[in-house]
Amino acid sequence: MTRHDFSERDIHMALDGELPVDERVAYDAWLEANPEMKARSARYVADREALRAAFAGVLDEPVPARLQKIVVGDAPAKMAALNSRWWFAAAAAAMLAIGGVGGYVAGIDRLGLEGPAENQLAEQAIAAHVIYAAEQRHAVEVPASDKDHLQTWLSNKVGLKLVAPDLAAQGFQLVGGRLLPAGESKAAMLLYEDDKGERISLFVTAESAEKAKGTYGSEENGPEAVYWLDKGYGCAVVGSLPRAQLTAVAKSAYSQLLAGLAS
Amino acid sequence: MDEKKAAILGEIPRLRRYARSLLRDRDSADDLVQDCLERALVRLDNWQTGESPRRWLFTIMHHLFIDQMRKVNRRGEAAMLPLEANEAQAAPAEQVESIASREIIDALQAISPDRRAALVMVAIEGFSYAEAANILGVPAGTLMSRIARGRDELRGLLDDAARRRTIRIVEK
């Protein structure tokens, strides 16, 4: 019982079952003699129980079929091209911290669960893409050569600080942009093109009053939209790219748009 | 089904719980588990028989989580989510949370990812310090200080939340 004095560090060790058994008695005596430490220990114990209780239910949830299928499915394991859809949640959390405008994006893989506002945004964005991306000579109102004016003009009209994302790393160059109606409000459309002539568009509106939420919208055999809604803005990236590529482009566009909005 | 796959299947509920404590949102958490399982199956040969599938899988998932958080941090400053902002976030509708649970889950999301992972690993998942340090790939001393600071930070946030609640009641 001639052990050195205990410290706060031992509270954590005791709590986590890391305190050597032969020190336990002396530790308990020390705790009894130090009401402040004892109270602290009690708070930590209560917090741990609350934490365990908060997540206990997860173990009883049925395992989603998509997860089971990965393990027991017949298909040979493919080289992991990571889904990383959860990246959005992590990115949104970080953006929220720096800009205060960020969104909380739930998985973008929930077809059919979208609310009306999200559907509307995606449908408008897809409709605009179908019409204007097919135009060769009149696809945009303001060309990329006049980018500064394009950004100022659209920002003023839409009511958001818009910065056209640089998607060169994904192989896309800005073609230009145009102003569009979006419900009772206005939307900015930015058109991009790669060297094969494949086009994608960004659709941004300040109309959304929705709570932070995000999902993934698609149309049969048509272009797909990856989109986000937050208080004060809605954004969609539309294209007919393979989903992984579209997601990569959207990811980049999203973080740049958010950074622009916050600047 | 071979033994290895059966063992992996048995760990999914725990992986989901860990992912949920890291990311909160249910779909995002399951996406993380999905990435983890896909990577694990590709590297099935790396897993020595006899070794705990749990430690192996948690290590894979933790690496995925930390890699992404680092990428995010390079873009932004920190992945800390202020409590106020968190309160505005809608909890998934299907998730029934008591007020106490909700409060502690919010607070957990607000502490730094490194501390969150260390604390959860030991306090919820029940790993020993040695195991957790191994999974997280940090020295035991680092793990201990993350746990201690994480607990302290968590308690501070809960105290703040309680204080705000009191003020609100008083104002009424």
C-alpha cells in the first residue's frame, strides 16, 4: 500500500479496466479521500453508460442486405473502387465548421426516398441539362471567356456568392453559364465539357428552405443528378457519366461551391 | 460459406455500431462499413487464421475513416462540429433517440475524430488499451491522452448543453 499517489490518469485507467488489480484497493481509498476526484469519476462513469446506451440499439438492428451481400454474394470481390459516399457527410461536417453554410448530407444512395423539394430541384436540373447541353451554338448565354462577368452576373441574379468550380482535374472545362427559372426563383446553370465533348452541368438555386439533407436522384436511361439541399441553397450536378465518375466530379464541385459560398 | 466469411459476417453489427459512433448518420455509417467489407474481402489473404477478425476489420475501417478525415481536413480547418450546428441537423426519422442519447451523440460528434475514435474504441467497443492502440496505430501513451482529453471534452460539451437548457427554462 505504499504506492505513489494516484492522479486523474488513474481514473481513466480504472474506468477502462486497465488499473492493475493489486492497486485497486489503494485506488478506491484514494478516491474516497478526494471527493472532487470521486465526483469526476462518477461523471465519467455516467457518461460511459450513456454512450453505451445510446449505441446499444445498433447491435439489434437487422444487418442491411447490401452489407450481407458483399460477404456472401456470389460475385467475386472486385478491386475496391471505394464508394466513399459517406465522404460527403464527413466533408459537409468539416465545411460546416469553417463556413457555417455547409450542409449535412445523408447518404446519396436512397432512390425513391426523396421529398418533393429534392425531386423538384433534380428534375429542373435534369430538364435544363437535357435542353441546353445538347445545344451546340446556344448552350450558354455567357461564355467561359467572360468568366468574371459570368460569376458576378449569376451571383447577383441568384442571390448567392457563386464561384464556378475548377473541374480541370476531372477533365472538364467550363463552357459558360446561363440564368434559368427555378420555381418562383432563379437558378444558375454552369456547363462543362471534356475533350471528348461529354457535357455536365451544375445547377444552383437559392430557393431551398429545406433542412439540411441530401440524396441521389436518377431517371431511367437519362442523365443522373447528384444533388444537395441546405437552408438557403440547392445544388445539382447532372450528367450521363458512369456513376463513379459523376460522383467524383460532384464531390469536387460541391466542396468548391461551398468554399465559394463561404468566402 | 467458408469459415472466414462467416466470421466476417458475425462482426458486421459491431462494425456498424463503431461506424455509427464515428459518423452519426445511419446511411453514411453503413457506407463506411460497406467500403470496409469490400476492402476486407479483396485482402482476405492478409488475414491470418487464428487472428481475431474483429481487430483486423476494425483496423481496416479505422484507416478508411482517418484517411478520409485527413483529406477533408486538408480542405477545411477542422472536422469539429459545433453543438449549435449539430442541433439543427435532423436526426434520421427511423432513429428513435431519447433526449439523453441525442445529447451525448451530438457531443460525441463535436469532439475531434481522433479522440472520438479512441474513446469509442475503449468505452463502447470494449477494447483494451493495447488492442485499441494497435488498431488505431498509435503508441499507448497517445491513446491514453486521447481518451482522457476526449472524455474531458465530452463532459464539457454536456455541461454546456445542460447550462443552455437551464438558461432557456429560466428565460421562460
